[in-house]
Amino acid sequence: MNYKAVATCGFGLESVLTFELKKLGVKDIAASDGRVSFSASGADIARANVGLRTAERVLIVLAEYPAATFDELFDGAEAILWKDYIDRKDAFPVKGYCMNSALSSVPACQAVLKKAVAEKLKKQYESSFLPENNRITKRIQFSIVKDVCTVMLDSSGDGLHKRGYRPLTHEAPIKETLAAGIADFARVFPESEVADPFCGSGTLVIEAALRARNIAPGLDRPFAAESYSFLGDSVFAEAKEQARSAVNNDAAFCARGYDIDADAIENAKENARRAGVGDCISFLQADARDFVPKENEIIIANPPYGERLMDESHAERLCAEFTKSIFNYKYKGLYIISSHPEFEKVVGKKASRRRKLYNGMIPCQLYMYF
């Protein structure tokens, strides 16, 4: 059976996610702000969860319908054949959001949708009570945008940025999915040499290494839909086996990460080990202002923004001193993500290209120097 699916992502990563989905071979791909929809079999949904680097979640669309009133919201949800997806004892929490719609109260919409699902399941199971005491949870998500409700079932569980290798999170981390997107913009290949002078917990170089070695980001983590029998009993096991067979541990890729904080370096080493790429990344405690790039090296960096680690003037001075030094050397490419609105003025050089991205809720630009 084919489903309509939606992969969500951070704003600015839609084109990268679209390319990832094309590589998976799925059909009917359409991108919009923060999401890419596609047609998918149960096996495709499993492969998307296991293999997508820049997606935050993979959702299965169950219905889309007009919902300008609570009656319309209830009736549309009640019409879904919920028994096909939810067993009698499954828990089914409901979450979502409303935007530019007559229905604007999220808690009220949650309650109406929850009631609609419960009433339909009671009828289908011929029961007056739904215990919701099974260990299986089917998370229902909804969006109401311009009076159109989309009801979806979450197939991912924890967000896909949670790869499982970063239990030790240093301050001011960059999300794994965003780091993977930056590695794509930087054109990291199996033979690439990569460096991060502000490595923190190591996420940028780890994601670059995972990409270079073709190690699927979801190989070592569970997914909610592994218990969804309607997708197929073995689709996730098969997706993970296919992904393991595609790993290229012989890639010539190498990377190095530097940070002035000794604790950050120890965390980065442990995270790289957990990710299975500790053998191709070296980490060293050092000041970024002393960093000297190699001629064939791709430099990716997430310097302090002045949000948490230091005040804005200190962050500006650090970035200016770092770039003043590095612009004097030859390198293959320099990719710096920053939230500073006057970044190019601070560093004294206009970027070859820029890309608007979000680091969590922080609007940023990826400044690219070739």
C-alpha cells in the first residue's frame, strides 16, 4: 500500500531534503516551507527514517479536509478508519498547531480531535472504553493552516536529529540535521578533508564523516513505526540491513576538530567514537585564532554567536580575529554559520554565497567563501 508522507525539516534545508528523497527513489516529491511531501510504501517510510540526514520527522498523512469550525474538525477526523492504524489498547496522544485559521486554540483542537478518534475507535472495536494501556504509542499530529486540517501519524518517535551518538551535549550545540545540511552545502565527499576550528561537541565533523562514509544516521536508534504492523513486519529491519551494506568504511575521508575547551574536546572524542567515526577524526584543544588550514581542506564552523557562551562584543572580536588570519591562507572552501546580522561587516569580507538557515529557533546565515 502507498501512503502520502511528509518529511519535516528546518527552514532552508528543503532543497537538500528533496535531493535526499530523490536518491531514495520515492515519487511525487513536493517541497514547501519546512516540509517535503512524497508518495511512499511502508518500506519507503522505513528507509526514509533510517537514511534521511536533514529530516526532523517522517509523518504519514491520514486525511486533509476543510475545518473552519469544530464540527468540521470533528467530522473530518471521525471519518478516518482509525482501526487500520490504532489497536484498541494503543495510546494515541494528539499534538499540533494552528496558523491563519478560524480555529486558533491548539488545546481546544487537540481535545476535539482526541474525542473524534476515541469515538470512532469505540464504534469500530464495539467497546465503551479504550484503556490506552499498551506499551505502543501512536502519536497523532495535526496542522490547521488557512482552515485546512491535515491529520498525520508520526512514524519517527524521537526527532530524527537524535542519532544516538551525542548523549554528552556541550554548550551551544548545533543540531545534527543542520550539521548534515551544512556538510551537503560544503560538498563533502568520501575523499574530502574537513576541519572545524570551533568544534564544540564535534557535531559538524561527525556529520561530515557519516556523510563521507555513507553511514545512515538512523542505524543505531529505534523508531515509533517499528511497531506499526500495517507498514509491514520487517520493513525497518530490511532498511537497516540495506543501509549497513552500503557503508563505505574504506573512504579516504579525514577530519580534525579544535576547541579551546578541554571538556568539549573530550566530549567530541566520545561522540565520534559512539558514531563509529572516531578513527577518521582527530580532536585537539587549541585556540581557533591559531588555526592554520590545509590547501585542500573544507573548513566548516559554528563560532559563538554571543547568545550564551560569551557577550556579543567578545564573539565579534573572536570571529574577526579568526577570519583575519584564515583569509590569508588557501583552502578548498570556508563555510561559517552565524546569527550575527552584520557578519560580513565584522569579518571585513563579502561571502561568495549565502544561505538562510535556522539553528533551532535562531535565524542564521551560512556564509560560504570559495
